Amino acid sequence: QVQVMESGGGLVQAGGSLTLSCTTSGATFSDYVMGWFRWAPGKEREEVSCITSSVEKAYYLDSGKGRFIISRDNDNNTLFLRMNNLKPEDTARYYCAAPAPRGEENYGLRFLCQRLTWHSYNWGQGTQVTVSS
């Protein structure tokens, strides 16, 4: 399994921006679809965004479209999420994960991204994002 360490969260005012980073180890990073997920108290965990192994395609939850940009650096085994125009409803703990190996990309990125939220998973520590109004 890909081991992850998330960073970059913090407290920001509504309308502000943050860039989350996820450094990985334990597996060949470029062999995996990667994604960002979030979990707020009282809510279900939801997929925020996923990206294919070769950076060809990206999926975004509707609430993040036009505001969030996912990217990855396969040379440095790092995943990023740039979040612009943050809203109080974006407040959550954000986690990165590897939803699937690249061999499963033909199943569709949205499906692979959503699938991870349906099952138990060994999540990392995450990074807290708090957006004040």
C-alpha cells in the first residue's frame, strides 16, 4: 500500500487559498491513481478529487469544480491539491490516498474515486482545513 503523509492545511478566511501536499512512500507512486478525500464531523467521508497515474485525467466533486486543482509530481512522489476561493463548507480533515492501481483506470476515474469511500481503508493522519466565514 502507498504510505502517505499529508500537509498544508490550516485556518483561512473564506475566499482564501491553500495548497495541500501529500508525500508518499512504500510503493511506486506513478503506478497509482491518487486522490484527495475529506471528512467533516457529522458528515460522511467524500471524495474531493482524483487524478490518473499519467496526469491525463482529473475528477472533481461538483462542489470543487472551478475552485480546486489536483496535480502530481511523479518524479518526487508527491500529490497536490490547490484550493481557491475556499468556503466554510470546505472545512474538514483532508486525506490523500491511492484509490486504485493504474491497471484499473479503464473503470473510470469517478468510479474509482468514489469507490474508496464505500469501504474501510487504512487512512493516513490527514491535514485539517478550517475556513472561517
